[in-house]
Amino acid sequence: MTLAQRLVEWEENRREVAIDIAIRASVLTRCAIHKNLAYDGRDLRPAYKLANDLISRCDAAVAVFDGERHELEDQIKSLAEEFRGPCGICAKVSVVS
């Protein structure tokens, strides 16, 4: 595996950890039909709190962040911006209907 491939894998792992935390904290939701992620503008603090708790406990689930709380919080914030709004497919269907 090349260094570039490892870097991509590392970034994907970090993203998946942040997604898991945001879902566990009910900040991000998954569309029941399409499985797409959605963010409805909820307060991000529950996800930040969970993330910080996991880092404080040195939980293996957040090991990929190597204790970098702010990087994990930034990743969660980025996900909220990326997935703002409802499931894209559901939104398109309701516009057509």
C-alpha cells in the first residue's frame, strides 16, 4: 500500500469515527429509506461532549485522532455542514410530488 493510499484510508477512518459519534449523539441521522446522512441544524454540543468523553477515556474508538479533541470536533462540524438538510433523495422526491 502506498503512502497516499494509507493517508486516504486514515482520513476515511477519521471521518467514519466522527460520523459514528454524531449519529450516537443524535446530531446526524440516517434516512430510513436511503441510508443517506442528514443534519437538521441540531445543537452540535452533544456530539462534541461525547467525542471529548471518548478522548478523555482514551477509548479505542477514537484512537485514530490521537487525542486531538479539536480535530475531532472540526470533523463533526464539517459533517454537519456537508449533510445539512434532509436526505437528498427524499428532498428531490418531495419537490417532484
